[in-house]
Amino acid sequence: MEGITKKILVIEDDKDIRDTIVYILQEENYEVIASEDSKILKSVNDHKPDLILLDNWLTDWKSDANGQQLSKGLKSNPATSHIPVIIISAVSNIKEIAEAGLADGYLRKPFDLNELIEIVKHHLK
């Protein structure tokens, strides 16, 4: 697997946070696909990400779905269940939200950039 660039899908509606995550991950030599909303998940099989970083509360959602529900959907689908999902949120009960969403992990906002790199590396072994 050495030499193959890992692809990370970042779904975050806050432009500053999204841009920061993208910048940091690109500096770590990951291929990054960024989206401000969950619509990109409709084409997740085309993108074939190795990891998904998913904000729990996306402000533009027209549906009642949140990151927890989207994560559960991804994890319940045999086509996407192998993709690690990390939920990102500032809520205090993020651990419970991530567990209920069957996510592989979580990252609490505001996060340290090293925390971001560590959790990504951990799930892309």
C-alpha cells in the first residue's frame, strides 16, 4: 500500500474549518475531496474515499438527517460499511453521538491540528 495516496472526504459546512482541514490533510499528502453539504454522499461510490470526516450538524440540511444518521446509513450499507467515518462536532456528548451513528471515531471541536492528523492516521492504517 506504500505510495498509494489515501483519499479523504471532508463534509463540513463551516468554510474556515473545512479549508483548515483540507490544508492540513493535503500537507500530510492525502488526496482531499471537500464538500459543504451531505449531497456528495450520493456519489460516495464514485469518489471511493478511504476515510470520511463528517460534521454532525450541517446547517444547510433540508432533511432531518444529521451526521449521526448519515454515518449510520453509511455503516449499514454493505457498499460503504468498510469506510471509516469520523464525526466532528462541538457538542459535549459527541462520544455517544458517534457510537449511536456507528462511527469509527470522533473529533471534538475545537480540535488540535495534531489530533486531526493522529485520528486520520489511526484510521487509515
